[in-house]
Amino acid sequence: MCPAVAVLAVTALGPGSAAADSWHGLGHDSYDRSLFIGVPTASGSPGSAVVLDDSLFGYSLRNSTTYTRGEGVIPAPDDPYAEFFGTAFAHGDLDGDGHPELVVGVKDESPVVIWGSPQGAADEVLTIGVPNGYPAVGDFDGDGRQQLAVLGQDELTVYETFDGREAPAAERVIVDGARMPAHWGEWGEWTRSSPRGLIAADFTGDGRDELVAHGAYASGGDLPPMSWASYFSGGEDGIAFDRYLYEKQGCHEPEGCYVHSAAAGDVNGDGAADLVTAIGGIDRPGVDVYYGGSGGPADERERFGRTALGLPVDEVVGETARGDEGGWVVSVSDATGDGYADLALGIPARMPADFSLYAVGQAVFVPGSATGFDPSGTREIDLDTPGIPGTPDDQTWFGQDVQLIPADGLRPGWLAVSTRDGVVVLPVFRGGPVPRLARSFSAEDLHADDSDFHARDGYNLSS
Ligand SMILES: [Ca+2]
Ligand SMILES: [Ca+2]
Ligand SMILES: [Ca+2]
Ligand SMILES: [Ca+2]
């Protein structure tokens, strides 16, 4: 591996190629409350990403921007059959001009930086040469400026400083060491790891951001999935590998199971971000919390199963979730505005009590508190909940992804839930989410052809 090989390409297009509306028209200059929706490959389309901007009246298509590969400033995919534009999103002011950039991850291809400008998103993009890269933005060295980190198949790259819109190749840092278990000969045929996400947050509470990378092991056969996560601590010298938070975690362990999704937020309000992982597997629905502290996320995790999350224990199947992969996706953010990050959990394979339908799905909201998630405030939301559009059916996959948007002053927080048929967004007030005020965006609204969806991995929600 030669660190000097940086493949970065600048794409600039002439006047008239604008693909973006502006958040400036709304009087704010931030993606902090934007909802990003990655839309997978649809029939005859290379995939797109929709940015819904918050307004005083919530989210609407009138305040949205759609980026489609091969249109406007967005480069066409190298592989027309590549699956997913909008695998991951990150945002922040990378060049220090006061206007935020949006970074869009692309499954199997390289992330794209959409530059900010005084007029909103600019007609200029930068392609970061890390195939299958997951982006995250944070201030890792404490200098007050934001940096871009990208987790690729075999490396974590931190771009130190973007000087204008030039490629920062000379200053990029590749973090060496055993940050992910790349080759692993035990346990049969697992051969390599693959990334699933990169999370930037202040896990120590010192004002500098750290990173957690997580992913899964690939296997050649029908072996059950296993997962790993590694913690990268920061400092004045930048990011360095610290330790694994978990490794080879799978359902073969009495207490463990594989992790499909992870998120960070300050659940207990102590100033340090906490890592929350969704525990999949038939018998182990719920989440694990690794509370942050001076040493980063704790080695000891706290398990919240169905009972601890305030969910009823089913008479027939006990603590299980009446559907496989109980905790499939998590989002953590202070949507109620009380200072404690709240939890949204997506359980898309959930079945009704009489087992008559497969994968109707469910979303769960649990508020945070000084002692962690507070089960007394739990809300279960599904397609039978008054106000939620749609009808329960086989494989509606309600909760295939979830995303919380934080409250901001008088503006409420939001809970977004994706299904086979689109995305539902509902406001979250102090008392929790309000399904009767839900609004929905159909597959057509989101430029998606739902007939092609791999339903459980359909939309990708981010903020
Ligand atoms: Ca900028
Ligand atoms: Ca920190
Ligand atoms: Ca905390
Ligand atoms: Ca809260």
C-alpha cells in the first residue's frame, strides 16, 4: 500500500448545471436538521439521494434536493450496476469557509463531496478515492476545524485540511495497525471484514471527536453473521487506533449477537457520547450501550433487552421479537430536547401477534434519562398506529431504517421511519413522537421504483 496514491478527482461544471436548491433560501446555513434519504438502484436508474431540509413547517418536497448519479454535478457510476448512492452521509465545513459540505457515500464506489457555498450547495464536487468508503466528519485534533475521515475496505483515512477545494492528498493520514480484523482463519470460512459504518462523536467529553468503525465478517457459505467494532482515539497528533470494542461478536455467544447498526449520542447526559449497537438475532432483540468516558466507550456494555426497553414480553415467544433480527437498526439523538439522547429502534421483520403476516415491521422510541434509556416513556409505532399511513401487509418492512433528528429550541425533533413503500416522518415533542402528525413521502416522491427494492435494505436514512 503506497500512501502517496491518492485518487481524487475534481468535477466542475459550467453555469446552468445546478442540481441543488438552497438551504439558504430557508434562512439557515446548516445540514444539522436535514434528513438524508439514500435511494437504492431503481429500474433503469443509477440511484439517487434526497436531501429534505427542515423548515418551520417540517419537511416537505418543496424544501428538498435530489442528487442523481450521472445528472448535474454528480458523476455517473463507474459500474452502471453498482447498487447504492447514499450508503452513508456526513456533513461539515471541510474547507473552513463557513459553509457546510455534504459527503455522500456510495456502495462499492468512492464518496462524493458536494461543496457548500454562500448560495447553498455548489455546482462542484470532489470524488474521494476510497472505494466503498464510509465518511464521517469531526474535529479530531481539537483545532476547531472539521476534518473528513473515510473508512474503506482496508484502511481508515483522515484528511487533515482541505485548503479551498483542492485535494488534500499530501496531508492525508492513513491509520495503520489492526483497526479491523482483515483476515481471520478461525471459525470456518470467514475470510475478511467489511465496513458497515464510521461514527464520529466526542466519546470522551473533552471537546475533540473520536471515531468508532464497525462492520461485519464476510463468509463464503451460510455461516451466521458476525461483527466487529474498533475505537480510534484522538489527540493533538490526530487519530490513532485504540482498541476493539468487540470482535468476532456473533450469535454463538451466550450474551452476544451480531450488530447490524450502531449509533452515538449522549444517552445519560454526562457530556460524553455513548455508543449504542442494535443486537440482531432471533432470540436477542435489543441494544447494547457502551457509555462514554475519559477512556472512550466503556469496555463493559449495558444490555437493554425488550423488558428494559419497556416493550411487552410476548406470551408465546418470551423476550424474542416475534420476527428475526429483533434490533435491526438504531438511531440516537436528543429528539425530545431534554438533554438526553433518545433511541429509535427499527424492527422490520416483526410479525403480528397471530403470526398471520411476515415482516410487517415496527419502530420503537425510547427516551434517554440520567440513568440511560427510560422504559416508562417507550412508544411502539407500526402500521396499525393511528396517523401512520399504510396498511399492514406481508413484507411492508416498517422500520427498515430509522432516524432521529434533534430538537432545536422551539423546533421539535423528528422521527423518520422507512418502509417498503416510502418514508414516514413524525414530530417528536417533550412527551415523545406524535404519530397523528405524521407525513409521508412515497417511493414516487423519492424518485424510487419500489418494485426493485431489496426491501429490508431499501432506503438509507441519515441526518
Ligand atoms: Ca465549506
Ligand atoms: Ca473527545
Ligand atoms: Ca454519555
Ligand atoms: Ca431526549
